[in-house]
Amino acid sequence: MQVSIITFGCASNQADSDFMRSLLLEEGIAISEDPSEAGIIIVNSCTVKHHAESKFWKTVRELKLKGKRVIAAGCVPQADKQAEIKLKKSGISIIGVKDTDSICEAVKAESEGKHIVKNNSKKKNPYKKPITLSGITGKIQINEGCIGSCSYCKTKSARGDLISYPIKNLVTQAQCFIRQGAKELWLTSQDTGAYGRDIGTSLANLVKEIMIIQGDFFVRIGMSNPNTIKPLVKDIIRLMKKNERIYRFLHIPIQSANNQVLKGMNRKYDAKTLEEIFREISSSGLGITVSTDVICGFPNETEKQFLDTLDFIRKIKPDVLNISRYWARPGTKAASMKQPFNKVGINRTRKIKEEFDRISKEKNKAWAGWKGKALVTEKGKHGTYICRNKHYKQVILKSDERLGEFIEVEIERPRKFDFFGKALNRNV
């Protein structure tokens, strides 16, 4: 019986799915990329946002109606005991985030018409051994959990406290991916900036070691919270200056730029810290692509406090902005606060989106005519190909390219969130 994996959520979830896929392949279990062709479907869930969790439940219902055997994995059953009970009653096997190494056992059980539950929240996360590469991108989960306790976050209940994996193991995995032909390495976790705090090292030290590996590939540093990246930002910038293979890209979610709101969110930094971080990035001269996140309509956020965040976005002019309207996540501290009216979050989301659309359109004009090296990373729509330059800018090509190939491109037409370009030379 063939198996298919559906993944919701972040790069960490994608890394978990790659890990499970690799274990299944080692056991000789057939994998189908098309769920309609598979009898057993693994649904790797995300609980960060209400929308992601709703999509998970909708997908599970639809698969059951089609007669598929379902294994629920990821953060939803791990973070919510009621979700686990509901899934068990529906005749669905469960694999928690700390039990992904039991996926073959779960598939075997389902193929025999049985169900199992492996959802041990107290189990210490096993280091995920080097795995079979899927595509051209090697996703390396450098740590599990985080050092925070954000009042709105449900993921903490699933992923737990910080557990960093040893540098030597992560370098071995990176080397394994490069030998298999990887052209990108994604360093991912719930907070990459926190890496190493529990084992006496740091993200900067890890990146230095990975840069020793020979080969033609890019490294992308995943999301880092402001309080954890602040002590490292100068070191990371220095590494970027020395190594062309590190994408000039940083994802630093601010969530708010008002001190009172940040306190309510239990974020471990203030507006001054944010100003210092983004000033350092802006003055680096590297043209670092900045991605950030904001939550609109958090409980007790006033209009004036929201405007502090809007003004900060105008000031730093991020290249990527992930905007989330606040949704109460069951079991979180923020859910017990006085909840805002829906229209508050809707209106503030609209305002900040309109401002960002203006910023993005204006900033992207400056990239017209840029020429340089880029990596073809994926197939796009309507016969196009997508590549990324060293600034992690997404350039869409209408020509026929090969995935994993480094080419020289020229940006011809900037758009609001990406660019149309043309290939100039191949194998650069």
C-alpha cells in the first residue's frame, strides 16, 4: 500500500516530513506525491494559527470520507489532549512531534487495519539522523523548542523547551545532503537564534562550521526571535560578508513595536532592542532581505499602540511582511484576556497591508536591471521556473531551466512581491 505525506506549516514541519519520508523509503515503503494514489495518508499538522489547524481538520475529514487510512502527525495532536481524543475516536493513528521515528510502526499498523498512538510529550527529542534528500533543498532542524513562553503561542505546548543538536551531527547531515546533490541548506527550528544556548555554543558557530564544507550551495538561516538574534546579529553579518554562499536574508518576527503590547505577549524584548537590531542590519551595506511578522488586534491593543507598530514598519521597510490577525489559541494565556472585536483586527490588518504594499512596490523598483548569480529552486505556474539570488529574491523565468542549476539572471520587471527576469548564462 502506497503512502503519501501532506504537510502544513513551517520549515521545521517540512523537515519532520522529510525525516519520516526517509525512514519509510529505508523500509522499502512506496511513497506517492499524489495523495489520491495512496491508501495511507500522513497529515503533518501545524497549530501556530487557527487557519492552519482548521485546514488540518478539514483535510482529515475529507480523507476519511474518501476511505483513506490516516495518520495524524505534528503539533495539533501533540499540543492538545482533546484533539488527541477526537482523533483516536475517529480511528486515526497519531505520531507526535517527538515520535516521528515511529512512523514506520504506524504505517505497518494502518496497513494491517490497526491504529496506534505515539504521542509522548515527555520523551526527549531524538536527534534526526542524516536522511535521504528530497529535491534540491536539505532542511536541517538544528534545535527543537524554544526559550520563550509567548502568551498567544500554542506551539510551545507541542515543541517544548529548547533542545539543541550537537554541531558535529548537524555538519554531518549537511555533508550528507551536499553529497546527494543539495544546492540549498535550510537551517530551521522554532527559533534558530536560540540554537546552542543549552549546549554552550551558538548559531554563528554552527554556520562557521557549515561554511567549511566544500561545494556550490546556498545556506538559508531560518527564523530568529529578536531577543535571541540581538547578541548574534553582528557575527551573522560578518559571516555574510565573508561567505557568498549564505543568503543575505534574515527573518526576525517583531509581532509588535509597542512595549505594552510586547509585555502582554510576553515577548522578551522591547522597541529599543528592535531599533538596534534593524539599524545594524540596515547599516551593514549588504542589502540584506528582511522578513518580519506582526500580529494585529492583540487583546488590549489600543489604536495608538497599533500605530507604533505601523510607524515602525514604515521606518524599517521590510522586504517581506507576514501579517496575522489575532486569533485566540485554546489553552494559551492570551485566550483568557479580554478578546477584541473581530473588526478591530480586520481593520488593522488592512491598514498595515496597504502600507506594506506601498513599501514593497517602491522598494522593488530599485531591483530593475540587477544581474547576477541565482539558483533555480522550483517549478512555477504556467511553465515558468523560480530562482533565488543571493539576497533570496524570487525571480520568475519563462525559459526552460533545470532545477538545482546556478545561472546568471537579469531582473527585467519588478512586481509587488517578486520579479520577472531572464536567464543570461548557465552553470555560473
